[in-house]
Amino acid sequence: MPQAPMCRVYDRQLLAKLMKRTGTGGRLTARDLASLASLPVGTVGALLSGEQRYLPREKAERITQVIGVDLMVLFVPCERAGRVFVDAAAPVSEAVSA
């Protein structure tokens, strides 16, 4: 079964900043974002702390829809080759193991 396309958080501080003022002008807590994006609050917390850097593209899209920005503002699409994530924007030598 093929793995879901993945995305890497571009900048966790930018994520936090955009949560303070979304595309609609509102403010979101981690719990708010998790609820509205149908994600566990632990996932949002891990993205904000840097503990988690990757997530499936579909979840990344839900986050950006709630915040009101394009996917490429917060996430870098990655390709999956075996068990190694390769950032589409990074040299192959910077691949990290899953």
C-alpha cells in the first residue's frame, strides 16, 4: 500500500505567529486549531514545539485551510523514497530518516 504524501513544517515559529492572527483576523490556540482541523491536540503541540516535523499532506492541508493560508506558506512537500523523506526544496544529502 503506498504511503501518503508527506509535508515538512517550514517554520514552526511562523505557524505560531499565523495562529495569533489567522486569515480571518482571529486568534487560534493549539486546542482550537486541532479541533477545527480534526487533529489530536498533541499533534499540533508537537508541530509547535518542533518535536514533530513531518505529517501527511492531507493533515497539513487541513491546518492551512483553518489558518487561511496556502500550503506552501507553512509546509514543504516531501517525496518518500523507501523510508527516507526528501524535501522537494533540499539537496538529497539533507534527507532525514523516518
